[in-house]
Amino acid sequence: MIIKLGMPSCPGSGRSVFAAGHLGELTQIITPDLVDEVLHATCRVEMRIRKLPARVVVYFVLAMALFPREGYRGVWASLVAGLKGGGSDPSAAALRQARRRIGPEPLVLLFDRLKGCTATPATVGAWWRGLRLVAWDGTTLEVADSAANAAFFGYYRARRASTYPLVRLTALVECGTRALVDAVAGPAADSEKSQAQQLCGALRPGMLHFADRGSDGLDLMRQAACSGADLLWRIGASRVLPAIEVLDDGSWLSMVSTPTGRNQLVRWVHRDRRRGVPPQVRGIAVRVIEADVTVADRTTMTVRASRLRLVTTLLDHRRYPAEELAALYHERWEIETAFYGLKVTALGSGTVLRSHHPRDVFQELFGLFIVFQAARRIASDTAVAAGLDPDQISLTVTLRTARHTVINADAAPLTKPGLTPRISAAILGPRELGAAQRRRRILPRRVKRSQSKFAYNETRNARPLLRATIVISVTPCSGRP
């Protein structure tokens, strides 16, 4: 099946100049009009028609994300493989100079146009009691070990002599579809909390936001709560959370505030309640849930138990039961699956970003975000049309088919604009359909790649699929947590 892509002609220059400006069926999401819009907004439109127009260069940068293991010439060959009539045949140096000429700004603005939630009210697994489930977390990506990258991004301190410079990435992800709501990237020295503060602007009322213990802090929690979103955060055991009122479901009302004595905080709360002072003056009114999580592994016949301590701004224990909230927190692990899809499925396991200059790194990184977001949007729309949970859609098949549509594309116009028939058909093809409920993530964290590929022992690090039973039980408040 040949995918036909319509490309506008250039007066006096021939259609072939713009023919390479496409991304297969992903062009239905990343349209030429949208690319032209961001180029005009960032003043990157050329004064004269070049052999490599700015629009074509943007699509070339996006194609670099689809073909991360190909060199410049290999990526260009994929873009023009299905085109008839030839066209320009630029050198690797010309392609490198062209992408540096447009810079990262158009890609950043293009991601700003495409980012956001993709779930609709009909999307399975994206909602709980009318609330949209989102989560944030941080990770790192390796970049080329050049002097410019090392000076700007820096190394991870514990492995200074044995690793690449690292980009610190913190992302806000929609748990149901794993789409990128927003993302912040910077040097390795940036803290996850400082980047998370920038993501608070992407939170909206009607969201239920998950975060792990790395986000524990009054300032960050207050900024997230002021966005109007509801919070369900895991919190450290050292945090003082006195029981102001014990509720019927075993949870209790408390307050996250600056460090102070338990008795002093309780006196403040009761005095403020008598005087009608809002609790936000002292801190954030929360509901505390403690639960015991037991994982029984039927493969190795072992049992693991841990304590889960959560705080939430959903204070109504009748409308939002503690047991359901404790089990719902497991959805936070969907962001780990999203990171795996971004770093391993899309980029490739062990692949280092190719750019040798910080501006080029940001351009390449946001190109990766855009392609990932477009693939997630297609997968989400296809899942809704088929009545499936997006959790059952393979990102690997989506990206693989998208690559095929790039290579097989020609320059004739589409007969059915706005559709992605090949990708949709591929991801709805033969697949293993699990249960209607979303899969639970039970594998522990591990280093996915050792520092030396020659010292990696496949037998020692092999991890079979675990068959486990997870039991979550709320621990009633004893009155003095």
C-alpha cells in the first residue's frame, strides 16, 4: 500500500524542493501548515527558496527521531525513498548546517502546539470518578561526549569518568494514554523539584496528580495544589502528619506544613478552625492514607511487603474511599512505561543523542518528543474508535509502521486527508488482548544497561515475567501517626 502525501508547489522552483518535507502518515498530525506556522512565529522562514527549505529541514529533524540509528544521509534517504523524479541530494555537512540554521526554537514551539492530554471521555483507563489521571517524574538521557555538551550539561557525579553527559528530563504524563502533557529538560545539575515547579503550570482542575517521594515538599505541593488539580502523592516517613480527625475508612485529616512539633501543629489547627482561619495559612490540608502492600510472587514463591504512605487533597472519604485511592496510586507507574517507550522503544536501547552542541541537543530532543506525542495521539484515537484501552496498543508497532509509511510515501495528494490507515490497521492487527483492567506493574527498578557493555552478563541479569498477586490493605489510624 502506497501512502500519498500532498506537498504544496513552490513557484519557479518545482515541487521537488518541498517533496521531502513529510513524515509519512504522521504528517496528518504534524501538518505542513502547522510547521509553516511555527517557522513564521520564530522567524525561521528563508528569504529565498533554498535546496533545503526550512519546512523540509524541520521534517528532517523529526525523521532523525524516527530513524535514530541512521546517519544524516540515511535519514534523508528514508525521506526520499518513495519519491519519483529525484530532487536534491544534500551532503551530510549541508544537512548539519541546515538544522543549525533553524535552531531549536521551531521544534520547541511545535511541541508546545502538540503537547497535552489526548484522552476523551470515552477513553478506557484514563479516568477515575471523573478525574483525569496524570503523573510526573524525572529521568536522564545520554548525549554525545563533546566538549560543548560536557560544559553545558555536565556528568553524573558518581560516574564522572565512565559515562556520557546527561540531560535531566522531568515530564508530566497522562497515565491513561502515556501522552506528554508537558516536559522540561536541562543540565544534569538541575534538580527534579525545580523542573517540576515549571510543570505546575500544566496542571488543571479536574486532574488527579500522582507523585513519588521525590516531590515531598511544602512549596512544591502548595504550588501544585494552587493549580486546582487534586493531588495523590507518596510522602516520606519522616514527615510529621498528626491526626486532626480520624475518619471511618482508616484515613485521617492532617496538614502538610513547615517542620514543627506535633502538639504545636495540632494547637494551631484547632485554634485556626475556631477563628475561621483557612488552613492554607499554616500549610495544606490533606488526608493521610497508610496501606500495607503485599506482593506474592507465584514464580519464585516469595512474599514482599511494604508500607505505602499517601497524602491527598481529596478530603471527602465517602466519595473517595481510602482503599480505592491506595490501589489507584499504582497508576503512577504508567509514567515509567512512558519513559521506557521514549528512551528504549522510540530512541533505542543504549542510543546516545547524536548532537554535539547543546542547541542541537535541544532541537533533537524536542523532535523526539514531537514524534512520540504524535504516535501516542494516533494510538489513543485508534483505541477509542475500537473501544480498547490504550494500554493494549503497541508503541513498537505504531512507530515501526510509521517508519514504513515514511519510506513508502510519494508526492501525490492524499485521497482521504486526516486519516492514518496503515498505522491504525497495524496496531489493531493480531495482538494479545489482556483483561479489561489495566495491567499492574510489579517489576522492581533496575539498571537497564551496565556501564560497560562487555561486562554485561545476560544470564545473571535475566528477569523472567513475574506472576504475582498484589494485595493492598489500608492501615487504620491509631490516633497518633
